[in-house]
Amino acid sequence: MKIAPSILAADLADIASELEKLAHAGADLIHLDVMDGHYVPNLTFGIPVIKRIAELTKLPLDVHLMVLNPEAYLDTLAALEVSYISYHPETVHHNHRFIQRIKEKGIKVGWAINPAVAVNIIEPVIADLDFVLLMSVNPGFSGQTFIPSVFEKIKKVKAITKNRVDFEIEVDGGVNGENAPQLSSLGADILVAGSYILNSESYSSAIRSLRHVK
């Protein structure tokens, strides 16, 4: 199980310290929620902040593009050597072409699937995707309540990808110590957690609880 703290819930005024604490606490990835104020109503950070984060941490960067023009971000994100890019397929006209462009940059590519979208949408491109990001809240804001229908979605993705041993399932939204055991048992590989980790008294204890390490 990989744990990817969402930096959106961190103290962005002291981002260097926050990144250092997360690294020492055992985070595997740093999850970056990029919102443009159009695809989702909220507006977060853009390339300058991502560039600074890349300079401040050695942890792999997992970028979730909640934007209407994800293709415009690719070259810059590739130059920053991010490890994962997920985007919402409805924001791209020619998805197969864009997936291949991301893979050519040496970056793992995934589709972000909103709560109201059926996971069988991934079937035509399943051979090309490296992972799927299952949203367990509606995208756009931190601290929302977990939507339990994602449990059934994990089962369906596992069935669709049964011949892909390298395929990863990432879950984002309302993840905490209570739902993490079931997410793990069903086959989730990456858990994104923002407020659960960043609002805790101990980042390391929160991360351990998501991994079920006593």
C-alpha cells in the first residue's frame, strides 16, 4: 500500500517543513491537486508552486489534473519529472493520443473517475493506462465525506484489470483509518489522504494507521 498525502491540506505557507515532515513520516508519494476554477469551482496552485515542491522533496509527485486543458500542462510536468499524472477523460478530445504522449514522457498515466461515472469507461484504453484514480468524493474541495460506492467500483476495476498485474488502483477523497482497511482488502494500491494526515497530531501515526501497521 502506497500512501500519498494531499499537499492541498498542508500549511502552504510553510511547505518546505510540511514536505520534510511527510517524508520522515513515511509518505510514499506527494499528491498534488491542480484545479483551474473551471472544471471544478475551486482554484488551487499551478506550475510555479509545483516546481517549488519538486525542488523541495525527493518523494515522487502524483499530479491530479482537475482542469479543462490537461494537455497544456504535460511538457512542463514532464520537465519536472513527476511520476504520475491523472486527468479526467471528458476534458480531452483524443484520449488515446494523449495517453501515449504521457507514456512517451516516462510518466505513469491514469484516468480520474468521478463518483457518478461508471468504471467501465476505462475498458477501451485499459491496455494503455497504468492506473485509475477513483474519486470517493466529488472533486474540487478538501475535507469531504467519503462516498462508499467506491468499494464496488474497486471490485469492478479489479475484474476489468485481472490480467494486469502492474495496474494500480488509487482512491482519493475522505480516506481515513476507518475505511482504509476495506479499501486495502478490496485491492486499492494507493490511498490519497489530505486532512486525515495533515490535520493529525502525528503524520507518522496517521500514515501507519492507513497501512494498518500497529
